[in-house]
Amino acid sequence: MAPPTKSQLEAKEKADVLKAKGNEKYKTLEYDEAIKLYKAAATLQPTEPVYLSNLSAAQLEAGKYADAFDSCNKGLSLISTADSSGATLRAKLLVRRAKLALLLHADDPTYLDQAKIACEELENGELQKAALHRARIAHGTKDLANIRVSSLPRYRQPMRRLLEHFGVGHDEPNSIFRVQRDDSEKSTKGRPHSYEKQFHMRIPRDGKPFDFSAIFVGVGDARHLYVSLADVGVDLKSLGNKSSAQKVKVHFCLIDIHPATLAKDLLVLTTLDELSKIPSTARPKNSRAKDLLLMLHYVYWGTTMPPAANAILEEQLNALYESVKQVVEKGEALERDWLYVDAKTVESLIPKLKFWIEKGKTTTTFQKILPDKIDSDPGLPPMFMPAAEGNPLSASEILARRHQHGLDAIAHLRTSAYEDPEARAVFTQQAKERGESLDAYIDSISKVTPEQLARVENAPNSLVERQSFDILRVMVPPAHAKEPKALETVFKTIRGGQSIPSHEILEATHQAISKRWIPNYTLLDEHWEIMTPMQFCHCPFQGVRRMLPDYLGYECPAELQDCIYHFSEVFFGLVADGMERLRARKSGGLKIEVRHADGYAALDGIRMRTLSRNEAFPVLFDRIHASNVPDYVGGYLANFTSAIPLLKAQPSAYFTSCSLLNANVWEGKFMEEFAKSLDSALWTYAGVTLPEVPAAYGAQLSCTPSFPGSYHTFRRLEQPPTRLSRSQLTALLYAVFIRTVLPARYKRYGAAAAVREVQNVQAFFRLLETLKRLGYQSHVLAEVVESILENRVTNGFAPHDAAPIPLSARQNPPCVVCTVPFMAEFEVSAAVWEPRLFPICSATLPALDSIVRYSVKMEFGMDPINHKLPPTHFVLALAFGLPKDLDEGVLDPRKRIVGTRNCGTSLQIVSTFDFNPDKGVVTFLLAQSRAEGFIKAGYEVAMIHTAFWRVHSWKAKCSEMEVVGDVDRWDKDVALRQPKHRELSKKEERDFMEVMMRSDLTRSGGMGGFPGLGGFPGFPGMPEMPGMGGAGGSPSMDEFNSMMQMLSSMMGGIPGMLG
């Protein structure tokens, strides 16, 4: 061979220099720069494979798999199989090429032949060949792969199911069409866009189709839906018959886990639909409209109702039940031009409607269902109350004081803004953020027009009715409720708004009402009938006021209102108008989809196309409103992986939720950190701080909460503006993995109740899917999974023993984490998820056809730990192990590093399982070889608390496990798969009520810790009336006449009371 020429030597020297520079860039993770340098080096030395090898490595790390595959092929073509000196490089390129071929084939089946060749040429390519075999099968069964993933239970199992049912909401109702303002978004004049013009007020007027879609997860009492319908109705009225108004099309999807909640929402919606067909101008004198509005007022706001309202309720319930029963018998969905209720949801409504119709009125009593004393009440401040008994203020004097109080508050604001240094600094900063001078900003926030002040003073809150409410405990009905003359006389006096009946008259009226009025049984669920005042503690005065925000355009008249019924009448009229105006659109402007499902499972079902829906229904949404549902299902991690991907990729589309359960556990008390930066909550649930959210989850915070527990919004980013580094990415994944499989051991019961760790290990794989969708390299994600499977996690999440996890834990040095106790579950999950993610090359990964569904029967019973908190606050896991390892300690979250008992133990923890609490049957997936090993070694299976890592008395031998199916026989109806409901036994009812009465979660006072209950059946300060016969049961006609005569005689001595 001729010696190299001078030019060849110079070219090699330049190539080596470029290669060395490329190596430096490679080491600093600057892969794009390294690629440029390696390409230049390979061009100078086109016959040398080493430069192509380096180039392929950089292209692989940069995620340019096709380019890397080509570079591998070119490099291999330059190495002779007979050349022993190139054997090492050739072996390295063959492995890399096979890896690349698998990654390419996972997303593009046309790479099958190349992948087969690449795997066949490996000397020890069994793992790669197995991965290719699985991928080939997966490509032919994409739908089945989605069903397998969706069929896996997403939550750890609670001790008992569905013990909490709240018939009323508590958060501030807001129109879903509104966009919470992002102060960083400035208009052309340097000021924030006004609240209204960002989305709702702009698109319908630009001539383009207005195709709007929204999901309400945990729709509850649907307050946000109703305000939204009223809002869009007001806007359509202002548009009139313009062509743009005809292009409005709105789709609402209502999801709730409680069928009773959906049954009530459907009852209200169908009633509103009937009301909407009566012209708004005719409603004030239309008897049918009056009846419907009376029913809506008491069903929605009240805990009890007059007989006239109940008569309409019974009529509407029977009509709805007949409609539902007919479609259930046919196995069809309930459909109207504006409504779609799928067949399974319709079926779930039947027992709720039937319960209300057949047992509703006798399930509870008037006294039991009365609201407790109202604490969150916008009634009169103490300064407005009478100074002494017998010296009451007149209504006009009260109004004057309120007016002056409002003016004084404004004056104080202006004074403190200028004279208080701290306040001035705050206002100066706020003015600067809005691009305004301090004077202009103070003027803007303190300027109140007479009309605005009148609305504040006379918001839907009858002063006299409110003061009467504490004794009457009911809302005053309108005249057309047709109450008996003696009762109507009292009600008429209250509606007059000028004087308050005496305490004795109100007490007598209350007693008379208690014998006549009917409980609002639509607040009840037959599976949770033990209702207490806690479940009904809401303020109708506050609620009605909140339902009429300023943007609905309703201005409260200056004069006193006679009762809040008329405000409710206005509100429901606006909602009905909104429904009517949407239905009138040529575009078929309104569709309401109703689903009984776990909200986040339904979101995943929509994304993976496993939820049976009409193909015309939207799959991307302008709004996803989740209330405080994330508190129960995994917080921000669930939001980012299940909700954010379903948003439209436009700035005005957003996801919104709030946090209500964790108000007292965040560091600094009352969520000080959470309110300040969100970092504590985000770090606890999602393993990131706020600045990392866009890169890690493709989400951008749009509106920071203004106070603890308020709503905050995130919008979806089509592409993250930046990416996490590889070290940050792996740290995030290991943090979420450890946090999911091994929550911190709680030191106190209160913390366990507040920060809920309900997601099982499937949450980790949903995070992997999110990261892949955002463009993170599949091979990096796969290596993390493989390291967990093979117990070689060397960059693990540092141990923690607090909840929420302190932010300081991010600075702890990483440790070597032992993953052995979680392999039985993780290997099964990885095998099921692999077809949706990427090829996983690990010897520990079982074949899908070797995964078996097992069941075992355990004896479930009450446990001593139940006597601290409601059992829904605790979640469980399965522990497999030798009897010696199933002790009280099980796992210590603070001892997860190699060398501790966690790696030496026989223990295996499984969080993905299902169980039937009635039969005590637990069902789970295991690799067959793993299960056979358990049986051979004499393992037992036990239930454990994941809050305290304690073993229950619930145990069984693994030899008692039965095979009940394989991985493809798991329940296919996954997105609508619901927790099993059951009646509590009498003993469980007694035990649970005893726990609640002793619990420090309830306020003290009254009977058994329930405030205001006193010596039931009477109430404190309310003596039994002569001839009443107690608080329960129906009175005789003589008793009722006696009450009416007594009431009339008591009022007869008061001038003006009887007319």
C-alpha cells in the first residue's frame, strides 16, 4: 500500500481536529454543533468509518434517528468483515443500527425490513429481536394496545367507595367563555387586553365560524355551565341577526363520577329547555313559566321547598324517568337536538331517578335537611345590626349605613395607597405592571359609579328576608306558591322589605312550615343517605348574587327587593334565553354531552379513542374546567398528562382548576408558598417548579391565583420554548417514579388526608407519553425505563419523608435507588405500554402473552385505623412477600438506597389492581413466571396503607390465587369503568358516624359535634309548639288548623300584618 500523500495527511489532521472539537461539543450535550463538526470531518475522510460512527452517535442523541441510521449503514459499508482491527467498531455500529431501526420502526412500519436485517446481523440480538417482534404485533393491533393501556386502573384503591356526595357547589361561578387575564399579554397601547375582548367578545364578530367546545370535569351542580349559557345568550342578543351570529356553535361535555349529580343536572337542563320555549316577554304572566321557575329556584338553591314547587318537581321527574326508561329498554342513548346522553350514562341515572320518585320524600325529614348556620354570608356586618334589643334600625337606615360604609372604604383605600409606605410600594408595582402611573391606577381601582355602588349595596340580598332566614331556615316563596293565608301573611310582610316579624312569629311560622314543606331530596344519593348539615352548608343569598356577575348586564334596581326569588327568576330566565338563542343558530348552535365517568379516565379515553363517542363530537377543546377534582386524582401531574393534551393549541384555550383540600398543609400555613409561586404544589405533585413546566409538560401558566384556593389556568404549548437537559429529564422521571410508587410516610393523619397520593404507577408511563409527544428522544426515555427494570438507577430522586415535599429536597445529593420491590408491577406495566411508547430492550420485560390476570379472595373488615378519618382518605396497595417481610414496617420510604432491607426483602408492592369490596376479591396482573415464583416460595399477599405502610389484617396465601384471564381479557369498557357502589351495612353506618362525630375535622358544638343540631328533633331556642306532635311525621288536620289559628292570632295584634 502506497504511503499517504501530504494532502491526505493534512486532510486527516484537519479531520482529527474537527473530530476532537466535535467530541468536546458532544460531552457538553451540544449535539447539533457536534453533528456539524463530525460531518465536516467525515467529508475530509470519506473512507474512514470512525468519523461516521461519531456522527451517528451525535445524530442519535439529537433525536435524528433516520440520519443516524444512514450514517451507521455508511460506516458499516466501510468496514470489512474480514478486518479484525475493525471488529470492535463494527460491533458498536451494529448495536446502534439495530437500536435505531427499532426506534424508527416503532413510529413507521415501513422500516420493518431494515429493522429485521439490523436485528438479524447482531451476534447477541435476542432482546432486539424480541422488541421487534412485539412492535410488529403492536402495529397490527393499535386499537387493542390502546384498550390494554386504558383498561389498567389509574388509581390506588381506597378502603371504601364513594362515601362523599355534595349536592351543592361552593366555588365562584364564572362563564367558561371568559379568559382569565394574563397580565404579561399587552395590547398595542401597552395595556392588558380587557377581560371581555380576549376571546368571547372578539371571535363571534369577525365573520368567522365560532366553533367552541368545553369540558366540565366534575361538573357538580353545573353553576359554571349555567352562567356560561346566560353569558353567551346575552352576547347573541347584542349581535341580533348578523351573519356572524348564525355561525356560533357550542359543544359542552359534562362529566361527573356521581350519577346522582348528573341526574339533577339533567333535571334542571330539561326544565330550562321547556322554559326556553316560552318567550321571555310572556314569562312574567305565564302560569307554566312561573311554575317552572318556582321549581328551579327551590331545587337548585333550597334544602326544602313548598308543596307547589314539589308538585312541579314530581311532574318533571316522572317525565324524565319515562324518557330515560324508554331508551334504556332499547339500549340507546338519550338524544335531543341539543342533548346527548350515552347509553351507559342513561342506565346509571335510572336508580337515582327511581330513588327520588319512590323514596325521596321519606328518606329524610324537614329538620334533618335544614341548612346549618350560615357562616360565609354576605349579610349585614355587625356595625349595621341594632345596637340593643328593642331599638331596630329601619331598612332605609341600614341602606344609608351601607352606602356610607362603601364610601368610607373607598376613601381609606385612596388614603392608604398614598400615605402608607408598604401599601404605596405595592400599588406602585401593580401600576408599573399595567403600564400606568400611580395616580391613574389608584383612580381606576377606586372609581365607583353610583350604579356600581347601588349593585353592591342592593346585590341579590333582601335584608329582611336574610334576617328572617336564621329562624325560618327557608327561602321566602313568591305569592304564586299559594301558601296558606296565615303563612302567606308572614311571607308578604317579609317580601315588603320594611319590617321584620317578631321572633315568636318567625318561630311559629317555622314550625308550621316544618309540617308542610318537603325536603329537597334531589340533594340525596341512595348510597349515601346519612346527610348532615355539613353537606348543605351553603348560603342561597350569596349563591344567587354570584350567579349574576356584571357581564350579564343585569343591574340591580336601587329600591329594596322583596325576596331573592326574583333574582333567581332573572338568572334562570337568562340561562333559558341562552339555550334558546343557541338552538336557533343555523349551525345547530348547542350540544350538551353528558357522561357518567371518572373525568380524567374520560379525558384519556378521548385522547386514545377508547371512549365510545359520536364521531362528530370534538376531540380538542377551548376550555377544560376541572373545579377542584385534581385534589382527588393526583394534582398537577394528572392535569399535565391527561388534560393539557386535549386543549386546542391556541393562546385563548386553557385548562383551569383550583385547590381546596390542601389549604392548611402547605408550608407557611394556608398555602403561603402555593399562593406565592405554585412551586411547592408543582414540586410535590409533578416533580418540577413553575419555570420548568413549559419544557417538561408543554404547559404555560396563563393566570396566577390571586389568593389560596382560587382558580389558575394553564394553556397548551404546541412546542416547548426550551427543553430540559438530559440530566434534568432523567431527574424528573426518577422523581415522579419514586413519588408515585413510594409516597412519603406521613407523620400525622391530617397530612395523609390532605395531600392525596391516589395515582398508581401508570402515572409514570403517562408522563413518558407526554414527554415523547413533546419531542424528547425516545431512546433517552427508554433507557430510563430499562434502568428501572434492571435495578441500575444511579441518578435517583433523593429520599424524602415529608408531605408536601420540601423544595429543599431538590438540592439533596442524588442516591442509588433500589427498584427491586416494584418490579412485579413495573414489568407488567412496561410491557402493556410499550406499543404506545417505544421499544424497550430489557431481559426483564415479559411477553404480553405471558401476563396473566389473577384474583384472590380476602376477608375485608373494619380496621382500627378507620377510626381516625373517613376511609376514602386512605389508599391501598398490595404487598407480596414472605410472611417474615409482611410486618408492620413493610417499606420505609426513608431507606430506599442499596444495602438497606428494601433491596434485601422479598417484598413486591403492586399499586395497579382492582377489588370488589362486597366480595373481597382482588384482581391484578402478573407475569406468569413471577406468580409461579411467589407460589413456590410460599409468599402471602396482603393489603397495606400507602400513607403509613402498615399491613392490614387482610391477607391471603399466593397459592390461593386463581387465573381469571390474560392481559387481553381485562375489562375493555375502560373509560366508563366506574367504582362499584354498595349500601353500607348498619354496623358500618354506626361506626362511620361515630368516627365523624369524634373526628377533629368536624366543628364542635351541638349534638355529637355537628353544629346547630342541638337536642334533635327540636333546635336550640326553638320550643316545641303546643299541639305540634314533634318535628317528624305529618300533622293531623286539627293540628294544622290549630297552628294556623295560633299564627293568625299572634299576628293579629301587629298593625298592618293582616289585610
